Amino acid sequence: MSENSIKLRVEQIELLEKLAVLLEKEGFQPAMAKVVALLLVSDQTELTFDQIQDTLSISKGATSQAINQLLSANKIEYKTKLGERKRYFCSRVMSWQEDVKADLNNISNFNNILKQILQQRPDHTKNFNQSMERLVQFMDYLNEELPVLYRKFEEQHS
């Protein structure tokens, strides 16, 4: 273990691996998945580039690419400390409400585009069109119900 590597308990390592596999199945690159998982399971809520690289035993290039892609995708964020040049990376778990609101907006935008696509679909693709119409209906349902669920959750946990 190098000097920058952080100590993880066996349970943390197991959870890191489980979450990384799940995130890979959701389309994350392996290094990105491990960075996200590490930032969630680590006892420290903020980690430096070197700590991430050394703990995960991945190359500098893979670490840099993963962090940059995660920052661009708004999956992680970083902080700085006065008088230090290092960046401290952290999960966006503290900003989950913003992310949920953005996801709700994205569902609405996606559904609006699906409706436009459906309008221009040819009649001879009836089964495909019916499936798309069902998806649009489901997305409309989500647009109506998810904000209600979010408000209920907020009321119960305020």
C-alpha cells in the first residue's frame, strides 16, 4: 500500500466492488465506476487524485480520464482548500435533491421529443408505434407522479 492509499475495511472493499459492478452494468467505464464507489464507501468524504489512484491501483491516465468524465457528467464534484493546489473530490450525494429535479426535467424533455418522433412515424410500423405510444404514456405518468412523490417525501422528512 502506497503512502497515498487509504485504508478500507473488508466490508468497504466488498461494497466498493458490488457497486462498481452495478455501475458498469449501467454503462459506466470500469475506472469511473470504481471512483464513484470509492467516494461513497470511503470513511473520508473528500479524496485527492493521488488517494483515488493509489487506493484503486489504477493508472494516472485512467484516474484522470475517469475523474474528468465524472466531473463533466456532474456525477462528482471537487473542493479546494485555501493555500493548497490539490483538489478534493467528493460524491454528489449531498446534492441529490438537485439531481432528482434535473432527472425529472430530463424525463419531461425526453418525453416531449418522443412525442414529436411518434407524430412523424409512418403508419406501416404499427407495432413499433404502439410500443412507443405506450412508452410516452408511461413517461407522462412518471411526469405526473414523481413530483408528487418527491413532495410527499419532503413533507415527511422536513
